[in-house]
Amino acid sequence: MNEIGRGQKGKLADIGCSGPFNVTVEMAPAGLVIDVACFGLDANSRLSDERFMIFFNQKASPADAVKYDTRGDASIFAIDLARLPASIERLVFAASIDGEGDMKRLGHSAMTLGSARFAFSGADFDTEKAVIVGELYLRDGAWRYGAVGQGFAGGLSALLAHYGGAEDTGAKAPAAPAPAPAPAAPKVSLSKVTLTKPGERHVVSLVKGAGAPKKLVVRATWRDNGDSNSNNDDLDLRVGVLLPDGRMNFITAPDRAGAFDKAPYVHHMGDVQVASAKQPATETVEVNPALAQLSGGRVALVFSVYSAVGNGSVSVASLKPIMRMEYGEQVVECAFDFNSSKAATSSSVYTYVIGTAIIDGDQISLGPSGQTSEPGSENTPWLQWDGERVLVTMDGPMVFKGKGFDGFNGSSYRYS
């Protein structure tokens, strides 16, 4: 890998980016919540078409010229310059803090593209809330790259305004007396909610009609804790599903992955067994938004990450798991601070609840939990209806991948 320094520039063709390629921005957040975005700018360095701001709430540009994905703390932009319109002459990659903190807390981070890597860290900044990391730009008919590493005082909204964009605040403009001009590109929605405390809830509206999002996507992410034991970083995401009649099912991968289009209408996308400091582990579950309707009433879900006694001792505080739910443009993160939980710092606690959800008709109520199993216990989080509420206890049966569960009926449950 060719290490490049701040301010260095060159032709993309010289670093092996002659066709479609990826730009990866790896952030070491050190407790910060960081969003990464790509701004597609015109010849005047303005965001004249807001469809070319690519980030967590708008993951692809027209013609898929730029597409966004994540892997742990890495944001990956798939770039196909041939698909860009002639009006876009610059792509700027920026990272911004969502919430409190400043960039001087940032750990060792990098932007990579082709054979080039630009490294930076919090030592390069002070109280800035954002960093313009790097850019691709068109000059004399050839696309070039530049390592910028410039701090920026404001957050994502300020970056958007800096490049001439407008945030969608949801406010309605007054009626114009004259005929309206041709419709402009839609304003960018920066809507994201982060929940950090037990008892906090956020309600997400389920959209109906042809334009409704087809999937509710839930991702659990955790990282290597830096000790010498790689086995204890192998957590797994498990979903408990409480049906309207009180029965309960569990979804685990790979053997009880569920299904999206048939019961239980929850599908685990696959087991991930490796986490590292540079590449945190992420497991993904897709939930059918019509789950409650298809199940005959309210449904509750509990999302937990778990280990096993045989994997060795570990504490949840050291792995920093978070849950992120995406439904169209509505994004909610459950990021409970496990460092505030005495149980979570124990090396003999093996199950941690990272979030709960209730799907009822046309809405989802979501919140963090922070509950843990008893020390030394491999029991599963268990759900019960209590009027309009759901009770979460840590006394369910042991359910691991390789050991399926058929459900609950009365005072007994059956294993398959």
C-alpha cells in the first residue's frame, strides 16, 4: 500500500483506479458517533443536485454512480465515474460527529483507494466537529485524487450548508401566488436518532402504499477488545420474537435463520465469527414490516448478543455493541453505554440485551436495554406481555446456534 500525506495529489490511474473502485473511510471513533458522507459537487464546488449527497439516509446516487455501505466503523463508497453526469466534477468525502465530542478524540483512521492510503488521527485536529478527509476531482479531462485532512467547525448539517445544500426540516413552505417552477431535487434528510439510556423509546412510523420501504433492517456491531483471546470476540446476534398469543420463537444463524416471507417473518442474514480493531463484526437481521399484521396482532422483539462459556471470559463493555435499525430514511441507533453497567464489566456475563422493539399496527416502538444475564448463566432473554408493556427477564432457556428452539406453550417449551 502506498502511504500518502496530507495535501498530496495525483492521478487516479496511477494508483490503479481506472475503472469502478471503492473509496473506504475507516474511522476509529473512540466513543464518538461519526457519520461519513460523499458530496457530489459541480464546477463551482456546490451541491447543485442533492441526489449526489450520499450517506446513511441516501445510499445511492442516480445511475448508482456512487453507492454507500458500511462494515463496522468503515464506510465504503463504490465509485463508477463513468456513470456520473457531466455536471458532477468533484466528489468530497467528509466525516462528522453526531452529538457531543470533537475530532481530537479520534483514533488512528484512514482513507484508502486503489493502492493509496491516507492516514490521520485526532492528533491532527482540535475542537472541530468534522473532517474533510479527501476528494476526487476532474482536471484537464482526467480524474485525480487529493488527501485533504482539513478540520471543519460544524457537523453534518453545517457541511451540507457549506456546499450549498439544504436540510429537509419537514416544514411546509407557504403557497406561492405564481405558478410553481419545475420541481427541484428533494432536500436531504439528516434524520437519525441515537438512544443511549434504558427507558428511552423512539417511535418509527410504518409507511403504507407502493412507496413504502420493503424491509426493516437491524444491524448489531461489536469490536475486538484488544486482548489476546480471539475466541471471546465471537459474539452472535440472537432475536427473540414474542407472538400475540404469548408463544416465543428464537432466530439464530446459521441453523435457525428464520425467513422473511413466511413465519417467523424475521431473517438472520448470516453468522460472523471474526472481529478486529480495524474491522468490527456486524450481523444483520431483516424484519418484514408487516410482521404484526401477518402474526395476528402486536409482536415484540428482543435483540441480544451472546457468547458461550466455552469461548472464554469477556466483558460487554470492552466489545461496545450497538444496534442500528433502518426503515427507509428513518434511522435509530440503540447505543447503551455499557461502561455505566457494573454487570457489563464482569467477565462472567455472557448475554447482553442491546435493544427491544414492539411492532403494533403502523408503528414500531424501539429502545435500548442494557440488561445482562446473571454471572455464569447462559440463559436467554425472555419476553412476556404485561398489558401494553413487555417484560424482559433473563431466565429463558439456553438457545445457541446448533441448538434450535420450537416455541413456548403454557409453562413448557420444546427444543428441536
